Amino acid sequence: MPPLPYAPRVYDPRRIAYASELAQGTHRFQEPPREDCPWCGSRRLRTRLRAPDLLQHKPGTFALHQCRDCGHAFQNPRLTPAGLAFYHRDFDETDPEGFADPALAARRGHRRHRTDAHLMRGVGEPEAWLDVGTGHGHFPRAAQEVFPYTSFDGLDPTPRVERARAAGRVEEAHVGHLADPHVAERLRGRYDVVSIFHHLAHVPDPRAELRGALTALRPGGHLLIELPDPRCLFALLLGRWWLPHGQPRHLHLLPLHNLRAELESQGCTVLITDRRTPHTPGDLSAAVALALTHVLPAADAPWHDTPPTTLQRALRAVLSTVTSPLVDAATVLDLLLSPLLRRTPGLSNAYRVIARAA
């Protein structure tokens, strides 16, 4: 009997499953391309960048298009639900924050989460707070130290939120999207604060997610939103090596003025817009790490036909050791530049909005 066309040379159930999917090609994971902007409907589009999967190195090339009129950037063609599942599979297996390479694991720490929670001290003690895209629930755990009498719930598209509940980081765990009418209706009017940190970039329909967040709020409740800023300097300079471009897992990058206009159109009062202090150091170090992992011999992964040879493993280990000072130097430079970037609008890599619902 001849070998199956998708059978890898080394028996591994996960490798066989990936090989059978990849034998059908990756184009089936993408929807037909759009000819108009999903935010404003303009047909004046340009290609912002093309990039492969720089984190997991799964097959495929992805394009971000940008609207020349409103500035909205979006993946085009967009991944289908099956494509999103494929490219998210095994993504957070080796690191709880979702990075497959330790060099890219410098993330928002406990102190930063506490600082974010302090932003809401001016609105009093919330009775109930929903953290959307909560992942493992690290933000609610830190925020509980600031608001010890607040009930924190979490919502996430993945079962990670259920593990967060089991660990005591959230009281209630909800799996899904606020864009799902069933989820939004179940949570209707339950919360004084809804926080959405860097989550809208991942959802197929950011507008619907925002409407769901407003549904979950009580009258006069507050939205706390933070997003990567696609108009910042490093986004323009680094191109596909800017980590928040995040292909293929980031579907949308929203400019601040678009988000603000949408909130106001939904009857919200925008209290704070901040393009400075939300900056997180790491643009240069992440770019260097992405570039290095792109050129190093491939790590073992089940979507490759065969595991790396002993020589390839040794070469990767040696080159990783030799090049690690480059990442360290970039990290130091990130930290040195951070005060300047935080003081200058347009240089910070993120922005924050606090809005009050009607």
C-alpha cells in the first residue's frame, strides 16, 4: 500500500493531524478578499504590509490592508473561523501569555495591571467588573488588590478563562465573544466596569464587540479600553517586525479617532484619551527576537513534517546563545527610550480610552 500523501516520516499523532490539514492547502482558511473598508466602507485601500506567521512559523502569508480615508487596518483576506482555530492552535502551549519563544515573553507585569486598575479609582468602588479577553485572568488578580470588594468576572474566547476561575482569579468565567447576542444578553446590565485590553485586535467584528460591551454595562457604567496604536512611529518604521501587527492572529488595528467616534455614536461620553502613558517597552527587542527566530533553524513543531535533526537542534541552540546579546541590547534601548516615548503622543505603541455609557 503506498504511503498516504499527508503521512509524515516520523509517527506523531499531532504531526499527522497537521500534515493532513496542510495537504489541503492554506488558502481554504481565508475568506474572499474585501474590496472595501470594514469600518467606513471606502474602497480606497492600500496594502500596509505582507507577513508570514512570525511567531509560530506555520505556513501561509497574510496581508494587512489600510483604508486611505479612515485609517482602519485589517487583515485581507481575513481568516475563516477554521483558519483562526488552525493558527491559534498550540499558540499558548509553551508560555501562559501566548508566546512560543521565550525571547518574546516580556509582557505586562503585575505592577502594570495594578496601575491599570488604579485608573478607575476616580469612579468609586465598582460592584461588578468584567474583564474581556482576560486569558488567564492576570489582570483581575492584580485589580483585586486595588478593589478588594469588587466582584471580577472574566470573558475569553478560549477555555483559559475557566482555568482562571479554577485558580480563583475570577469569580465567573464566560467563554465566547460579546459580539455573540446570546453572550451579550446573558450579561446584560450586570457590570459597572468593562475592561478590554488589547482584545479588539483579535475579534472578527470590533464594532459588534463594543456594542456587546455597552450591553453588559449598567447605565452610567464605564469602559476601559486599551489597544496598540497603528499610527505610532515604531509601527511605521518596523513594518511586519512590529509585534502588534501580529499576523495572522490580529484581524483589526483601530486608530484612536475611529474608536472615539464609534463610542460617541453609541451615546458614550469619552472621558479620557491617552496616547502616551500606555506605552509598553519592547518594540525593538521584540522586533530583533522576531527577526532572529525567523532566520534561525526551525524549532520542533508538529506542523513540520519531521522533527529537527540533532545537528539542527545543536545549531539552533548555539546561534540562540550567540545572538541573545542582540536581544538584550535592544531591551536596554527599549527601556532607555521608554520615558521619551511615554511623554510624546504618536511615539507610544498603545493608547487608552475611558468612556462612560449613557
